[in-house]
Amino acid sequence: MKHFALIGAAGYIAPRHMHAIKSTGNTLVAAYDPNDSVGIIDSYFPESDFFTEFERFDRHIDKLYRANPGRRINYVSICSPNYLHDSHMRFALRSGADAICEKPLVSNPWNIDGLIEMERDTGRKINAILQLRLHPAIIALRERVRSAKQDTKHEVDLTYITSRGHWYLQSWKGDVKKSGGIATNIGVHFFDMLHFIFGDLQENILHLSEDTKAAGYLEYEKARVRWFLSVDIDDIPSTARNEGKRTYRSITVDGDEIEFSDGFTDLHTRSYEEILAGRGFGLEENRTAITTVSTIRGAAPAPLTGDYHPFIKK
């Protein structure tokens, strides 16, 4: 049984990590969040210690490391706001534990270089949650693309709209300095998926950049991709809205829809299984997606010429 600590216990994604820890036969020893709305812990690990002050959490983890080897932390799971990931991964490694971090791992590619040094200095490892790489439909598509002719470039449209209320822009997610903006916050795992399927990134053009939506064009070794991301419910197609849907997800490859809506809820547990088996996704495997969103963040929108996503005109 491995011992886990969790940073960001009150966040939206934290229950998936708690479920994954429990489902893999391990235990949560300590959790931290400045927000104390964490009753969900009782559903999984009611005996876990909990802290609302990072200093006391830090002290507790250090005491376990020095005075109680039987409860020493093996992994720190990180579900904190994006801009704190780098710091919290460093904390995990300094505490003698491996890190399991939500995406985006960091905001910029040069942050990866510093963490590689930390891994080397501490002998510990950072693992990223890149769950789409484990989705059966995505793996099947990757194999299909790999078996195609070498010079084949697929035509891909990626559309992801996950509507959010007025709270979104008032939270840290609405602050570009903290979340990285729309493309980083809700798009980075899709950009990693595209790299995973279609190879190295060759071109990155931004067409639209607003607080609630972004769009652009990406070209990979084996694909030309038009992408559109939004948290604005008005962008959801009317047919879906009339059915009461607040989320719209679509990926087409050469005009064919790739269905991968099902199976998402178990992918965190699958990720943990792979990490515990020594097959987690490390720092370098994040570099292309992090470089992609970092470039988007610093780009000025280009004129709407050539390939661009049709939702921009809407």
C-alpha cells in the first residue's frame, strides 16, 4: 500500500484522484486546501489528516518523512490551480515523494527544464495526468494514423465547448496569469492528444483570442487541424442546446466523427494504475503541448485567411 498526500482537495477534479487512490488499493494520509469544503474526503478516506494552511501541511509531511517511516508519503497528488503546479511539484520532490500532477503541468516549456533538474537532484519523478492517451478510441485512432501512408495529412476539426457560468471569469480560471487562458485551461489535454496521434507540431496560428473562447490552426506531421474552444453557452449548436446540453465535444478526421464521449470517468484510475506500474507520462512527454499553449498565449490573432474553424464566423 502506497501513502498519498493531496494538494487541492476542494477542487472539482480532486474526487477523481481520491477515487483512483482508493481503487488502486492505496491510502490518503494527508490533504490540503485553503478552502475547507472538503466533506467528500469522508466518502473515501475519513481518517486522512486535513490542513487549510500550507505551512502546517508542509510541517506534517516533513514530520512523517523524518519521524514515521511507516507513514512516509510516497506520492503527492496535485489538483491545485494551474499557476501553483510548478511550486507544488517541487514541494513533492523535496519531500521525498513522486508527484502526480493535473494538466497543465506548467505554463511554459522552460519551466519543464527546471523540473528536470529537480528530478535529477532529488531522484524522484513527476507524472502527468494525460488521460486521453489512455482512451481506447484515441489509441485506436493513433494506430490507424500510424498505419496510413507516410505522406498522408489528415483533415481534422476539433471543437470543444464546455459552458460555464458568470463565476468562471471571477475565479482564478478567468485570470490569464493564473490559468494561462482558455487554450491552456481547457485545451492543453486536447493539444497533447493531437500531438500523441499526429506527431510533431509544425505550425501554430492563432485566429481568435477572447476571455471565453479561442480558435486557431495547427499543423502536425500527419494532420491539419482547425480548433475551437469555448466556455460560452451561446457557441453550443442550437440542436444540442435544444436538448438541454451544456457541453459540446466533436472531433472529426477526414469528415468522420471520432466518438470518445464515454469512458472518461475511469481514465484517472487507469492513469494511476500506469503510474504505479512505472509507466507514467513524464516531463518530456508534456513539452509539445506546453509549447503549443505557451505560443498561443503570446500570439496575436492572424487574419482569417486559409484554414480556420467555421465556428469563428458564427
